[in-house]
Amino acid sequence: MLYNKKYIRGMSMGLLLIVISNAVFTYFSLVQVKNASLTIDDALRNSILFSTASILASILLVGLFIINNVKNDRFLSKKAEKEPETFLLNESALNHKVNEVIELSNNYGIIHAILMLDITYRGNNKTLYEIVSNLELIIRKNDVLFRMDNGFFVIIANCGIDDAVSLGDKIIKRMTALKGELQAEIAVSIGVTPTKANDSRSNLLSRANKSVLAALKYGKNRVEYMN
């Protein structure tokens, strides 16, 4: 990070400030010595004090510059992982998270489940926002909700297959109730699959995709799972 061009530029600006300020101060000190209004010892002492102060000020400015840029980098990184329509985590963030849960499964035997949701609806943006809001209320604290580029929703649940299927049933019941509340056409098909030993991201997401396609094939508003 310290070799990033932005940080190098910030440190260069600080060093340049030190050089310029000391050069200006030294010039005026020499003028005062020449005019006999300041002794050489006083000029030297003042020059040292000013140099120390300018170095400390430059270090502070460079530090603030770096902190500000680190904050901006983190903000832009988080913004880049948001889906623009719903502001949920996007497919890029999903891929990173899937890699994490696969590593947990392969190295420590910690199982997660993937729920892939195909939610079709007829309505305006309010309908979509209500769907997202209800999904966020249903999932548990440690579950993470994403929206893929193709419009599918994905939940990474910190549980096994049985609890994940139960979560899928709760989602279908809630979406069915929401359909009546909003007087809108809403249907959801859910595919569920757990992480397995020696899994890969492509295999895991492929199983989830096959499961949701099976749910679509056999009728909407249902959950299909694949071990």
C-alpha cells in the first residue's frame, strides 16, 4: 500500500514543503544577520527550531493525507461490491464469500449452505424493495444476502442442508403473504445445496443453479435441494 502512487505523491508533497519552507526561512534569517539585527547563533537556533516544527507539520499533513486516502479506498471498494438497483452485495462480493466458506469447509469442516432464489414479480421498484426488505428480515444474523448479475438472489447461510431448506420454506411463505399485501404477482423458486469436502466455487454455484432450475421446472413456490 505504501508504494501506491497516491501515497508517494503525498510524501513527496510533504518533503517539498519542508525544503521550500526551510529555504524561505533561511533566506530571511541571512538577511537579518546581514543587517546586524540577528546574530549568527540566534539565526542558527531559530533555523533548527523552525526546521523541527516544519518537519513535524509535514509528517502530520502526510499522515492525514494517507489516512484520508485509505478511507476513500475502503469506501470505493465497498461501493464496488454493491448491486446498484437494490444496494445488496453483488456477484463479485458473492464470489469472494463463496471462496471463504469453501476454505472453511475444506480446512475446518465448517458447513454452509447456498440458497439461490429466482424471484419473479410484476410491479414497480417499491415491490422489489419490499421483497429485499423482507428477505433481510427473514435471514439470520450470520447469513449474507447477495444479488447476482442475472437477477438471482443468493443467501449464504451458516447452517446445514436441513436448516437451509427450512429457511427456504419460510421465505416462500413470506413471499406468498407479501403477494397478498402488495396485490402484486410474486413467485419464488429456491435451490439449496451445502458445501462439501474438496468443493470448488464453480461446483458449488453450479449445484445451486441446478437446484433452482429444478424448482422452476417442477413448479414455482417450492424448494429443491442437491447434496
